[in-house]
Amino acid sequence: MKIVRDRLSKAIDSGCVNLTIFGSEFQMTIDFTHLYSYRARNLVASEIREILKLMTDPEIISFAGGMPNPDTFPTSIILEITEELLLQPPSETLQYGITEGQTSLRSTLADLMEKRGAPCEPENIVVTSGAQQGIDLASQLLLESGRTVITESPTFIAAIIGFRGYGADIHGIPLDREGIVIDLLDDRLKKHARSDSRPTMVYVIPNFQNPSGVTMSEGRRRSLIDVANEHDLVILEDDPYYDLRFEGDHQKPVKAFDDVGRVIYAGSFSKILSPGLRIGWITAAEPVARKIAMIKQTVDVCTNVLSQGIANEYISRGHLERHLPKIRELYGHKRDVMLSSLEQNFPDGATWTRPEGGMFLWVELPEAMDTDNLQKHALERKVAFVPGRLFFPDGSGKNTMRLSFSHPAEDKIKVGIARLGEIIREELKEG
Amino acid sequence: MKIVRDRLSKAIDSGCVNLTIFGSEFQMTIDFTHLYSYRARNLVASEIREILKLMTDPEIISFAGGMPNPDTFPTSIILEITEELLLQPPSETLQYGITEGQTSLRSTLADLMEKRGAPCEPENIVVTSGAQQGIDLASQLLLESGRTVITESPTFIAAIIGFRGYGADIHGIPLDREGIVIDLLDDRLKKHARSDSRPTMVYVIPNFQNPSGVTMSEGRRRSLIDVANEHDLVILEDDPYYDLRFEGDHQKPVKAFDDVGRVIYAGSFSKILSPGLRIGWITAAEPVARKIAMIKQTVDVCTNVLSQGIANEYISRGHLERHLPKIRELYGHKRDVMLSSLEQNFPDGATWTRPEGGMFLWVELPEAMDTDNLQKHALERKVAFVPGRLFFPDGSGKNTMRLSFSHPAEDKIKVGIARLGEIIREELKEG
């Protein structure tokens, strides 16, 4: 007991102490939040994570998650490739890799970018630990306190949290059916030109945008480049859903219209192979790619080498091309079921997007509705979604919601949407 | 040609243009370094990387790399575990994981920490993409421009580059045979107490330190905690080599003497399983672990789930315990060969450490020697090492060098050290 008392008094001498009692044990921890960096103090927990934590109940029909459907994971192909990779000289697959990414995968990704309409050299590619790391590395490159980043509004929650974590201000520009409204963007940038916190980056998700499901038209993509050139800023193009197109023709990436290296393109294998393998990439002008690799070197040395090998063989052996139709069919059907369920169950005054691909659609309810409230009632009735407010940098959008159709079975989609429609009607009646 | 001219003039209008000519093709890229963040501008390429690039010649005997020997990779065990993991419901292994790390691996790591003498709960663990990410996340938590970090001198190059990248000043404290010299550390901290750039963190590698091979004594470990308590700073304990002990008894981590949660411990699987799988972990007080997970969430969502599964089964099925003796024997022999080669070939006035584990030893040559010069001559004679200067935050140590014994075959070690000895003798003669 004396030791404990000595330790305790020593601890108390040296700062603020938290005492946690577990039965007869206790844990003392110094509070050293006063030593945290500005960045660490700025970072907040993701509200969506907290919502997802509520959903341990397997009876809940969830339209909340952003996870791909595990039925789309090509397990046996992954296993087959892994066996071959591991039986090769192990110095390759199990050893430290190259920070920029394995040479073979970078070549394969340069070919993939050419197929997408934005040809590049392997030197323009940096393999990342998922597209999230691509977004983060671009943020580290361009953002800091006093900088502004322009996003679509609504936009990807993790991007909002990430950008804020670097101390950047975020200005959201509304979307319409063709994507980010260029005139509003241009106006905003002209205003900013006369202010201190000059935007350095505009962040867009041109295909089947998360959360709205909207796809940017080719005209807008071209205009976006013009605006970025005029106002001297970098475009961060986040394109994780490119291959999940169920209908219509592929659109060339914004990067395809970029003659001068203004676009940093972030791609991902999470939706076409597996998110657990954490493989993405960025494509950028060579000096930018080199600088990003320099940051990555200090951040995690290199991306998982086994996963890089799996991703490379998955594409170069033609598995991706053969597997994509299955993924598209699965998600396309689910979207159709959700759209017809919405048509049948949601009241007049509710509108929604009709995405040509991806995993999400976006609902606007009558002005009076509050989807935070709705979410509480829905959870009681075992249905989950994400309130739209979370996707707006300015916290607006109280009457909106994101519905993900990638995960639940088709009959669950029908039941879940019917229940949601019922709750909405009830709330509208109560006024 | 008109299009090209239009594009070019548009590009020139909008900023500084780099023109690169490839045959008849050319690539224009805007120089947007003026948009880079302070952090991005601060980061420099690793000189050690440049040295390693020189070594594509397979005839070179390299004591330069810090890579584990691929003969230590348990390939067939990894393959066996992977097969089982992939045949389980794929939602687990291929899906997004938990940011803090998979529950099973966190439990296993809590047990491992208990075996190392620093018991903790799974809630104290965050799985990272290698120990490098552990160092980086701790840096993000505590460092920024205007902050100071204290390190051992010499210390790990990637830590120096990483800390500088966050704008922190680095002050190195000399090592002796027992590790960091606590009196000098205490003096330095007392001086800093009266200055603006207050240290927030002290970074140490207590076991078989990279680059010196020195192990910190238990007395120093205890004193380090006292000093950190007195001066209110966080200890970042980097312990990637713990299990690579060839002789003597395991030392308890600094974390074992930490009653109040001042130590962030960074562990790694890179040297005992595989670096290509990129698995490490941090152990920290619960609120600190939570904050670090919050940062990790925005940085890369989660660590590779397949690799986490492999690491977990590798330990919990007892493979690690069975495999470690082989790794230790391999490295222990190589160290012995290097030590006796040094004894036979290096001139009087040269001294070196005798590490009880790890992958490196450290040589001090007579004052007059310059190992940058030596490195050039050695490369001509097909031997490589890393000049010691790179490991000193203040760029001193011109007469020192790091020799890695983990990789070359034993006969290559003999030949390489003999050649080095010869070159050193020649240079000493020339004066």
C-alpha cells in the first residue's frame, strides 16, 4: 500500500490524474491532453461510427453502412493468387516493398488509367493503403490551418472530418443532377480571391457520389478543370465507385481532361476486390507523385506487399473484368428494388436520386422533417440510415438522408423501406 | 498543333509551367509547390533511400539495409493460416475492419504485452500498419511546428525525418553503454523549461537500438520514467527488435515502469513475422489509444484485416514461440561472424558495440576518418554501409558507421568486413 501511495503522490505531483477503479484494482492515468497538437485537438470522432456502433442488433435492417456486400468478394481467386505469390521467392511478397508501390502493380494501374481514359505512366502512380490514405496524403500535401478546401455539398463524411483535422476550413458547393454547380463554385472562388484563406483544393467524387448518388456530367468535368486553372487550385478526384456502373456509359475521369497535372486522382480496390486488403492508388503529375511518396515513406513505409500482389494479379489475369458483371448485377438489382420500394412507400413531397451506379441514393423529405428525429424512431423499429446533416460541411440538410442499398438482402430492402415510409407518414401526420 | 498551342498558352496563363520532352511527346505540368503545406515543404527525401538505390548491383556486399533476412519468413505457416482465414465467412477477413484493430488480435497483443512485463487491456492497444505508423500517429498526436522532441543520438533515420516533417525541432542526447544518458537528458530538459519550444516527447529505442545496437539498462528505464514525470512529457518507446535477443535476459519495456500512462509503446511484427504484411501496434493509456484511433480513422480507416488475422493466429497458435529460436540463431551467428571479422580486420583505434540482439552494430573510427568518403571508396570495392552522420539529429558523427548483419551470408560478412578493414587502413595511412 505504501508503494501505491508513493506512486499516487508522485503522479499527483506531476499533473492532473484520472483514477479509474476496477473492483479492487485501479488505473491511474495522467491527463496529457495539454500536450496534444493542434491537429489532435481538432479531430473529432465520426458521428457515423457512433451510429454504426448502435447496430450490433442483427435484426436491424441497415441502410446506414458504406460497406461493400461480402458476396462480391472473390475469395477463391484471392486464395489462388495468394498461394502462388507466397510460393515465389519470399523476399518479394513478405519483404518491405517500394514506397511508391510495387513496380508490377504500378504498370498495371497505369494501363487501368488508360482504359478509364486518363493515360499515365507508372511514375504517376503511388499505391496507397486504400483510397482513404490517398485522400489523407493529398490533404497532408495541401491543407493546414488557414487553408480552405472546397467540397461538394453534401460530401463524404470521412473527408470532412479529415480536412477539418488538418485545420482547414471547408466550403460546400451545392450539387444538382449534373454534379457540382460550376457557377456557384466560380462565384465562391472569386469571393475567396479577395480573402486571406485562399482555397488550395477542390474535392469531388464525380461518379455515383457518396452520399448523393449523383454523377458529374462531362461538361461539368471540363468546366471544373477550367475553373481550377483560372483560380490556381488542385482538384482531388475521389473515384472509388468508377467500376460499379449498372447502366449508361462510363464517363471519363476529370483527370482525363487535365493537361497540366492539376488533378490528383484517388482510386480504390475496396469496392471491386476487398476493403480489408486496403489497396488504393493515386495518379498525379510526377513531381506531385514523388512528393506524396515522400510523405508516405514517413507515414507507413509502404503498402502491404501481399495485397499489392493480389490486386495486381487480379487485374492482370483478367479476373476483374470477369468478376465485375456479377458485382454490377448484384448492386443494380438492389438499387432497382430500393427505387421501386421508395416509389410504393414514400409519401408525396419526398424525392430521391436515381444513381447509375455505386452504393447509395439520397432522399429529400418535405422541409419540415428532421431526419435526426426520424433516425431515432426508425431504430426503435429496427431500421437504420444516416441522417443527411452529417454530410453537409455547414450542418444543413436536416430533411435529408442517405440510403445504402449495397448490403441488405432484397426482401430486407422491401421491408425496411416500407417501415421507413410508414414512420415518415406518421411523423408528417403529427406535423 | 493549334490545340497544343491553345493548351500551352492556357497553361502558361495560369502559372509556372514545367515542360518535359519525351521524343516527340511532351508533358506539361504546372508547378504548384507554392500550394504545398508547411509540412510538405519541410519533408525531405531520405538519404539512406538514395544510398540503397545505388545498390542494384547484386555483387555488392551490403551492410547498409535494415531489412530482415527473408530466410526468417515463415512462409508455409502464413500460407496455412491464410487458407483457413479466407475459408471462414469472408465478411470478416476481406471486409473493412475495426479502426483500433480486430478484437482477437488486440486480446492476443494484450497477452503478449503481459509476457513482456507490461500488462494491459485490449482497450490499450491500437493495431497499426507497421511500427512506422505507430511512430507517425504518436507524432501527429504530439508534434507540430514550435515543439521539440528529444531523441537518443544517434537514432533511427526515419524517425528524424518524420519528426522534422511535422516541423518539430530535434535535440539528441548521447548514448553510452547503458543507453540514453539520463543526466544529460535532465540538464537539457531543465534548460528547455526556461525556453519557448518545450519538449512534448522523448523518443527511445531501448532494445538493440537502431543504429547503435545498445540496450538501455533497467536503471535507466526507471530513471527515464522519473524524468518524464518530472518534466511532464510523453515517452515514445519504439521496440521493434524486442524478440531478437540472442543472449542475456529479456529486459522489461520502459512501459512496464509506467504507472500513469506516460509511455506510448510501439511494437512490430516486421522482424518476427514479415515486414511486407505491415503489422505493428501501439500500447497506450486508454484515452490516448482512443485519440490515436481517431487519427488513424481519417488516415487509413483500418489496418489490413487479412494480415491482422495472420499475425493473430501466428501468435495464438504458438508459431511465434516455436519460430523465434530459428531467427535468433540465424542473427546471433551472423553477429558473431561480424564481431570476429571486425576483431581480425579493423585497425586499432576503431571501436564497436557488441549488441545482445537486433540487426545492427555501430563502429567508431579514429577521429580523423570521414565515413562519407569511406562509403564512396567502399562502394567502388562493392561493400556498402550507412555513414553514421545520417543518424545524428545534429549531423555530427562523421567518423561513425552502422553495420547491419541481418542480411548477408556469413562468408559475405567475412569478405565484406575484410575489404572494409583494408580500405580503412589505406585511408588512415594516407592520413
